[in-house]
Amino acid sequence: MARRNTNRRVGIADVARMAGVSHATVSRVMNGNAAVDPDIAARVRAAAAELKYQPNPVGRSLALGKTDTIGIVVPDLANPTFQAILRGLSIAAAQDGYRVLIADSSEVTSEEAILAGEARRRCDGVVLCAPRMGDAELEELAPTLHPLVLINRTTVASNTPSLSVDYSQGIQELATHLVSLGHRKIAYLEGPLHSASNRQRLAGLEQFQAKHPDIELQFLEAGSNFDSGHDATDAVVASGATGILAFNDLVAMGLLSGLHERGIRVPEDISVTGFDDIPFARYTMPPLTTAAVPINELGSLAWRRMREQMQQSADATEAEESAQDVFEPRIEIRRSTAPVSLPVG
Amino acid sequence: MARRNTNRRVGIADVARMAGVSHATVSRVMNGNAAVDPDIAARVRAAAAELKYQPNPVGRSLALGKTDTIGIVVPDLANPTFQAILRGLSIAAAQDGYRVLIADSSEVTSEEAILAGEARRRCDGVVLCAPRMGDAELEELAPTLHPLVLINRTTVASNTPSLSVDYSQGIQELATHLVSLGHRKIAYLEGPLHSASNRQRLAGLEQFQAKHPDIELQFLEAGSNFDSGHDATDAVVASGATGILAFNDLVAMGLLSGLHERGIRVPEDISVTGFDDIPFARYTMPPLTTAAVPINELGSLAWRRMREQMQQSADATEAEESAQDVFEPRIEIRRSTAPVSLPVG
DNA sequence: TTGAAAGCGCTAACAC
DNA sequence: GTGTTAGCGCTTTCAA
């Protein structure tokens, strides 16, 4: 006996007893699975209503082998990007009767695999946002997590659907925009060094440099949040660059505030761009030129891909090529970028 | 037989077979509960490692009567306030090995009770943010949800811990701040009409009016997000008020952008205040004067109260008076408020 | 159409 | 110290 019968909630047995039928019949009525005599069904329903019976999801899960829950692993819930993905995912999943379980790795990369595994055991699938996990580790992990949807990562292992943003393309367009405004000295405020999306931006800038060998391109360390942008202010000023490509909107906003404190005007003295187009980007001072990522769609598409995979598993229709969705950012030109000003004198 | 044995994951039975012991022994080793012969324990551990065995949480949950999961019901995951609470809760709960399950009611008040009930059945407790739910409904619902923690609501039913912000006090301080700057015509941009926290602000303003009968106080309809603030711009201008108390930071930011579009300067022409001090409030144009709510603490304290309740239930130490925590907002004066300007001429 | 019974994977009481 | 067994609450097979 695993449990003392203290504090028992009403279970299927209570309804069965009250309606004078077996558990099985109650189950059938509740799920509308098999045909049940209308009179009996009515009796069962009445008893269920009377007792306010609601099936215990844990018992169902064990019997059914599914939890109607999916997990999402995010590196940092404070990041608007992941908040938006979470929201889109949660709303889309709810429409199909699924709930979302959160696992926040708090940027501790070494925990991600463990969290993801644990989430998978509790859930029917996992959406993994693990920008800093090594490729090898991801490749090893992916098959054990199936059904799995990857955000901003791809892996060769076990055809896993992935949704990603073409950061390379976006940053190139932003850089080109600066060039078209006459900027010749441009600095990139790098994101976390091991972040996959930072690497993509770097790759994009390499292509950009190849096309524009005359542009002086510098690389400055920063990070992925407000503070790292703010802390990079001195380095930005020292660089002498007139156009700054920040890793993302948060970094750009931190920089904006740092420049403002030093009395450096944007865009008159320095042009600044962000990335992501978070909701607040249009309300910064000045409004931020950035690359817009359709972030809400990411969440809902993640759910669609998850559902497709779960159906495939159910049908045993394996081996279907899984989708690799790539979102192209759209450049949003606002007021933080302007033609380069001529040196005084 | 509930399941065809397709696609079986490795279970406790496999480990038991491999180690040549019973399920029970494997369970004992995995949980470190009872004393087990060291040699046998080693054999079990080796088998578990070999098979990469991880206990199935659903089975555990059913046997233990607990899921190590708590649910949170929020009206809108797009709202930074709830994002912050979710985050604080998730991080704090994770520290004790608990996960968070999300239920986003998408502002559909009629769904909240259902969502909360469903969340409670899947989880060991529920944190409920339901600002628009009627008092009567809440009072009826609360006992069925226990352990329950209420955010920004209280209920007389079944002593339920609640965390709330003293919006009344905060809005009075903000109003007083405007008065001290010389403003005599003040308008309040109302939040959702049925929101409990809006009612608190109204109550606070009533007290304020009593203390300052000479101040002309107007009430304008708005809402709780950017757009409602933006849409209220014309009404604000028409009101002739020089000091605006927005329902929250989002509304204030929407208004800021609306005023800017019309060439009305803040704070020179109109002073604007927000509420909440969301992370972006200091980066608006101009930086927003607001009432700071220690929002991250709210989430972690919610977890603490939840844990206390769960322990009480376990100890059957019922009837202990449950905490009603009230957070006092701290006024954060930035640049969106300034002395009222003298009428020209 | 219905009930009895097995089983989902696990924990814990009980007997040895 | 260890195995046997009951039971958590449910679904589904099987036999009637």
C-alpha cells in the first residue's frame, strides 16, 4: 500500500460506486470511447457531476503513455526573445489541449542536457533553445529527446526539425544599410562568444567584409543584455567607429543609454542598430533601427512542427524528412541610424 | 493490458532483471531510502548506468501522489509583470527541484477557473494571477485549489496566502509627486475596468483627492498595454491635464509615443508617470518616472509561500494563519516628470 | 453493452 | 537486507 487514505480526492471508483457500475464503464463514458447504454451513461454523468469528479491526469498519463504536456528549455527567461517564443508556443499548444512545462537553464550550459532529458521524461516532447551547447553534445542528445524541435540550432543527428533565424543575412543587411549611409568605420558588438547565433552573425560579417573590403570593421566584446551594451560604451567610443552593429536590441539599448550619459548623440554622432525588433525597440530613445524577427510565429510554428512529429511517431510513419525552417529577418529602419556626419574642421 | 509493448523505454524492471534483483531493490537504490547491501547497490547502479535508466516521473508521481510541479495561471504572458513573476517563480522553484507548468488564460476571464482547476490536478499547487475574476467566484474556487498562492488578490475563503502590491499607496505618491511639481490638472489613464489593481489605484486616488480638494482630477479610459496608451493620446490632449498618471508603464510608453507623434514634449508640455518599473522604463524617451514594484521578489516569495503551504499540508499542521504579503512600491523619479510649465502669454 | 482483470512504472508496507 | 505484493488512478483487452 503506497498511500494512507488520508485526504483522498474523488476518483473514478467513487463515481463507479455511486452510479452502480464498474470503473471501466465510467472511463468509457468520460472518454466517449466505446458505446455505452444511454441510461447508464446518464447515470454515470450525473454521479460525476454530483461528486464534481475530474479524472486524475497522472493516472491517465500512466495508462496512456502520454502527458499532454511539452517542455521548453530556455537559457534565460529574462530574454524577450525566449519570452515571446514561450508565449507563442504556449498559446498554440493550448489550442490543442497541451500545456507547457518550463525549464530555465539560467545560462548554465552544462545543465541544459540534464534539464532537457528530465523535461522529456515528464513531457511528450521538448522544444530546445540551447544556443551555447556544443555541436557534439547536441548531436548525441538529440536522438534521446525525440520528439524534439530545435530553435536556432540544427543538428545532423536524427532528422530533427529546427526553426532558425538567418542572422547572417540580417546582419549583412544592417551593415549594408550603414554603408549606404556613408559609414566607413563600423564596429560589431559581439554577443556571447559561444553562442551559435553570434557565430552566424560573424559569418555574415565575413561575407560582408569580402564584398566591402574598403570598410573598416572592428569587433568588440559585449554580451547579450542591457548591461553588456552599457559596459561596452567606452570601447565603442575608443574604436572611433561611426556605425555600431549591436548583437541584439538589448545590447543596443544598453549602449544607447551609455552614449547618452556621455553626451554622445545618436544618430548625429554615432549610428546604432539592434537585432530582433523586440516590442520595445520602437520606443527607445531614439527608436531603434533593427532586424525584425517574426518572433511570435516562431513559437507557434515550433508547436506545429512538434505536433507533426508526434503524429508521425504515432503513425510510425518515420523517416519523413523533417522541416528546417529559416526565417529571414526584415530590416526595420528607424531613427537610430543616419548619414555619417562629416568630421568637424 | 493498456499498452502494446511497442517502443518501450527502459524501466525499473529492466534494471532489476539485469542486476538480478527485484524492482523494490532498484527503487531503494535509486532513492537511497532504505539500507541496501553495498555490493548489490553497486550492481544496481552499474545496470542502471549501462541501460541509461532514468525513473519515469509519471510512475513516481502516481505512487507518491505528487508531481513536483506547480502551475501558474496568468492572464497574459505578453505582460512584463507576469513574465517577471513567472521567471522568479520558476527559478526559485527549480532550486527545490520543482518545475512550473504554464496556463495562459489569454485574458479570457471565464476560462481562468477551469484552467486553474486543471492545473491543480496536474500539479502540487497553483499560483493564480486572475485580476479580473469576480470575488465570489474566487472565494468559491480558492478552497478547491489549495495549496494556492494568490497574486494581487485576496480572498476571505480558506486562509490563502496572497502577495500583493500596494497600488493605492503607489499611485498616491505619484500623484503627490506631480502636485509637488506644481501640477494642478491631473488625469488618470485607467486600466481594465474590472481589474482589481485598477480598483486599488482608484481607491488611492480617492484618498488623494480628499487630501487635495483643490486638484482637478480626471479619469480617462485606457487599458493595460502599449496600444491603449497610444489610443488615449487624443483624450489626454483634450483633457488639458498637465500631469498624467498612466495605469502602468506600458500604457505610459504608448502615450509617450503618441504624444511624441503629435509634437507634444514630455516633460516640458506634459508630465507622464508609469507604474511597475519594468526593465525598459529607464530606457524610454524620456526615461519614465514610475512606481517600482520589486517584481522578481514577488515570484520567489510566491514560491516560498507555496512551499510553506505544501509543508503544512504534509505535517497536517493546518490552520496556521497564512501570510498576506504587501509590497510597497518605491517611487522612481526619472525624466518624464518636471515642473509644470507656465501658460505662454 | 458491460464487468473483471491486467497493466502503465513506480514506491512502500510487510514478511522473511 | 531483500523479495513479494498491494496499490496510486486510469484505460483497454478479453470474455461473457
